[in-house]
Amino acid sequence: MAIITISREMGTGAYAVAKELAKRLKYPLIDRVKIEELAPNYGLTTEILERVDEKPPSYRTAEDRLKAAHLATMELILLDCARKGNVILYGRGAQDLIKGLNNVLKVRFVAPFEDRVEKFAEREWIDPDLARELIRKSDHQLGGFIHFYFNRDWSDPLAYDIVFNTTRISQSAMVESIVAAVKDPRLKEAEDESMEMLDDLIIAKRVEAELLKSSLARALRFCIVSEQGVVTLSGHVQSEEEIDEAIKLASEVEGVLDVEADLDVLNFKPGKD
């Protein structure tokens, strides 16, 4: 039950490789189209996805925190799909969402900037100057999302198992290489442990989404860890009553068996939204 994550620069042709790979392996490809298809089951709309998908979240205002809750809910789609195994997760920091799992093959697609501009302009039938602007903005947004949200350098090659320069390697060669790599027995050996970890990641993400949607989100600064269904909340709140409320909300989340609070009470007054 291997999981393949794909990170890509705009204009590399990574999506065509991912589609061919999914066809070859008979793995579902969890891309924007699939996420939109599944979103209504999680209470999300296309409009909500447009506002939060691969965009760095903010937590300053009530609207910001609701967007962060929507982002966490969207990530649950990726995590639930990953739980089924034999899947390709396309973009969206998927490899960081499932960090620590050892049955994951992390693939990255890059190419020189001007080569990407040329390929993208030809594919979309647009002026190269416009293609250049769009790709520069995309690089800034995607790299910023990974840096801000996951505290990782998007371009660090050591964060990936395989990095392809799509200008130098044919699509068929890339597909063959990934197919061979995903059969590595070490990925198979890590399945059981990884699935247990993934169960806890899903529970923690559910709790995160619920807390972000609550009135506590304005004052609560929290870290959520789940271990075999036992959730630990750490961070700080403004009152003992908020600790009780956080525990109550977390305990009502599906899959949570118990909640332990390591929350400190700090007296401060948040700024107005």
C-alpha cells in the first residue's frame, strides 16, 4: 500500500507524468479535480477550495481562522485517501502532511525557468511574457506555502527521494523509474507501522479542524498530538474554562478515545479582529 507524493514546479509537465503513472499503476490520482469531487462529503465547496488550496494560511481574524479550518478539512481529504494506500497525492504539501511515514515515495519535478516558460506558453497558447509572470507567481506562492505552513525549503533536494529534471528526461523514462522505485520492498515493510501513524495523523487533523472552527481559536495556541487515539493538547489559553472547552471539543471528535491537556493559562487580551 505505497503512497506516492508529487511536488512540482509549474510548467514542468508533471501533471501529464502523474496521469500516466496513475494509469500504469492503477493508483487513484488525488489532484484538484478529485478533491473537488470529494469535497462535498467534508462540507467544502469549490469556492472554499479556491480560497484555501495551496495558499499560506493566516490566523489574525475570525475569517482567517475559518479559512485555516477549511484548509485543515481539505487536508483530511488527502489523509483519508492516503489511508487507503496505493495512491498518488499531487501537490498540496502532501509529503509534509504525512511526514514520518516510511511507505511514502516522495517525487519532485523541476526544470530550468525559461524551459518551463516555453513549455507552458505552448501548452496554454499564451504570450511568453504572460507565461513568465504566471510561473514566477506560482513559484512564489507554492514555495511560500510550504515554507510558511510546513517550515520547509520547497527546493531542498534532500526532502525528496527522486528529483526529475523534465527537460532532460522523457516522460516514459520518468514513469518507468517511479514504477520501479515504488516496488522497493522497504516501502512494503513499512506499511503496518505507517498506517497506524496515519490513523493518528487523521485524528489530530480532525481535532485541529474543530478547534479552529470554534470560538477558542481566537485565543488558543495549540499543538495536537494523537497516539493510538489518545489526544494531547499543548499550548496556552486564557482561562481554565477554555481548557475545559478544548477538552470537550476534542473528546467529541470521531476516533478520539481520551484527551489529555497540557495547556497553560496566560492572561492576555487578543487584538480586535
